[in-house]
Amino acid sequence: MPVSIVRPTDRDLQPVRDGNPVLLQVIADGLAGRPYVHVTEVPPHHHIAAHSHSEDEVTVILSGVAHVAGTACGPGSLLVIGAHEEYAIDAGEEALVFAVIRPRKADYAGPA
């Protein structure tokens, strides 16, 4: 597997979908035995509604603060979220940036 390096200045974040202010960049697609990795940027005070994924997930907070299950998680915090575990995220006072790592691309369950 080749080495992929994406520095903050190299990021090319795109809207998750039209009308949604959350930005995302897939770094590794989870195909051919590779892990799935993406970086997400969430605007200040934005709420990501309760949802779940079909795969286990590790989320690394890169900047900003994520409020998850009543806990403030700042830069360097790791969230380990089991497959099908429902959770929501609220961004704090500044933009929230995090990386998600999964064994493969996941199916999403939650509000559209």
C-alpha cells in the first residue's frame, strides 16, 4: 500500500451534499483491503444529528471542540464508536475538524 500524506494545506474539502455546510474529503476509499479515511470540517455551532454507521470507527479531533454525549472533546481526543452505535456531534465555538478511520467504507443510517 503506498504512503498517502495530506497536510492541512493540501486538503480539498467539498460539501457533503448541496445545501449542507459540512465539508469532507475522502483520503482513502476503503477498497482493495485499504482502510477508509476521511477528513470533515463542521462550522461553529453546527449540529450533526444522531446517526450510526455499519462499521467501527475511530474519530480523531484535529481542531475545534466536539460535544459528544455530554462531553467536550478537544484537539487530540479520540472517539472510538462501535458499528451501529447511534451518536450525535455538536461543534463548539470554532470550526470543528476531525478525521474518521474505518476498516472499510460504511453504510450510513440516520436523518438525510
